[in-house]
Amino acid sequence: MSVSRYAIGADIGGTNLRVALVKSDATVVEKVKVSSSGDVVASLISAIEDLYTGETVGIGLGLAGVVDRKRGVVEKSPNLPSIDGVSFIDALGKRFPLPVYVDNDANAAALGEKWAGAGTDFRSFVLFTLGTGIGGGVVHDGRLLDISAELGHISVEASGVRCPCGNNGCLEAYAAARAMVGRVVEALEGGAESLMKDCCSGNIYRLTPEDIYRYALEGDGLARETLKTAGRYLGVGIASMINVFSPEAVILSGGLTGAWNIYVEEAIREASKRAFPELFRSVKILPARLGDDAGMIGAAHIVFQKEQPSRSTAPV
Ligand SMILES: [Zn+2]
């Protein structure tokens, strides 16, 4: 009889910190979500303490930013600067008697989708995470590529607007949630006519991407144009990735995929014009299946990959 094994999987993003206890069959047993605006390490430790069981074999973390996997250090996190330079292996290793593994958050999401989500049927796919920022992961020949895959920071405008990473013209600065909200606020400040002026009790600085989508569905011109423009840039990024990796699929995850019929459909239209037709014809563009759980499930999967049961205890 096989013994159930558990891992803690955490997804540490620009807005939220999500932590789950995950079973070795990819089931999420229990999960918690807290804001990542406070002390991230303290919040993470507290969440792990709540979820930890005696059968936990390790802790896996997906972290927003460029990560040094060996040292467990976040080298640069444009969307969560408070974790720049933090060594999570040290911080958690002191508190828990468990191995700790780290990867980039979008890589973890790609692993999650490969293991138990929309990517299970594909040998190769490119995953975009579309939220506050944009991240990515690339699976090729059945394996997650050990690359930074900062898909949000490919340049889509040579002399474009400033991105939090320090570069100009990044995909993220045009197609992510923060960019969309920024564009709407700037337009409204400039006196643009839009129903969104009356949003959020008149406080336009509280506008969210969900608000923009809602107004777009009501036919608001500025809201629709904002989503379509962002989608067009996303399509530029998707086309580039199709031409580089010739994947079987492009999987789109994150909150912005809720605006699929405007934002993503515009992206697909744009990508179809730009990617090599031979490659575009054979690629499937589809939504992720694990939703917000993908990063946690993928981070837990890293643990299970590394912490195989020893032969002496494995069932025969
Ligand atoms: Zn950038």
C-alpha cells in the first residue's frame, strides 16, 4: 500500500501570497491566501505552520522575480521589491526541518499545468501568466526549461514606456493589469469621456482590471479600447514565442484571462497575423486549468520530483 506524501507549495506573487498543502497525487488538501504587502517571510512562516503535517516531505516556493535556485535567493523582483535579496532557503530552513526548493513563480505555474492541468497532453508549451505583471514558463520535449523565461520583459516597443524592471517597452508595460489601469487613469485624468469616471464612488484610482472589463461589456469605448490595445501587445509577445519555440500549445493563465472574449481574442487575432503561418496553424491557444492553484501545485511538484521515496520504503 502506498503511503500518502505531502508537500507545502507556495506561490509568492506581486499581490498575494498563496500557500497550500498538496498531496502527491496533486490534490490541494488545504490552502491559505494572504496579501504579500506585509512581511513576506513572516507571513509565509505563519501560513506554513498552519498547514504543516507530519507527512510533509518538503517546501516548494514559486517566487515572483529572477531566482537563484541553488542559493534560494531572489535576485530581482520588479513587482515585489521587498523580497529582493531574501534567501528563502535560509529563512525557512532555520524554522522547519525540511528541504526547501525555490523557482520563479511562473515556472512553478507551468510545472503545475504540466503535471495536473491544461498542459498534461502536450510535450511542449509556452505558458504566460497574465496578472499584475506578466511571467512565463516554457516546457519543451516534456520538461520545464531551466531558463529565466521572463516573457513579460521581452521588448515590444523599441522606444516604449518605462517598465518596473528598468527597461523600456516591455510586454508587461503594455499588456499587464497594472498597465491597463494606468492607461485608463491617465486617459480619465486627461478628460476622456467614459462611464468609468463614475466608477468606484468617483475614485478612479481604485479602478481594477475587473472594473475595466465590466465597463467594456457595457459598451464603454475607453474600456474596450484599453483591453484591445493590451491584447494586441500580448499577441505580439505570443507570436514571438510561437516563432521561437514552435510549441504545441500556448497556455494562458492569470486573472486577465477572465477578459478572454475581448483581451485574449484580440491577442490571438494579432498573433495570427504575426507568427509564421505554418507554426500558427498547429498551435493551440487555450486557458490554463488550475487557476490560482497552479503555482502552488507546481511548487509542490518540485518537492515531489526532488524527494523521491527511497527504495527501501517504496511499495513493491
Ligand atoms: Zn520589463
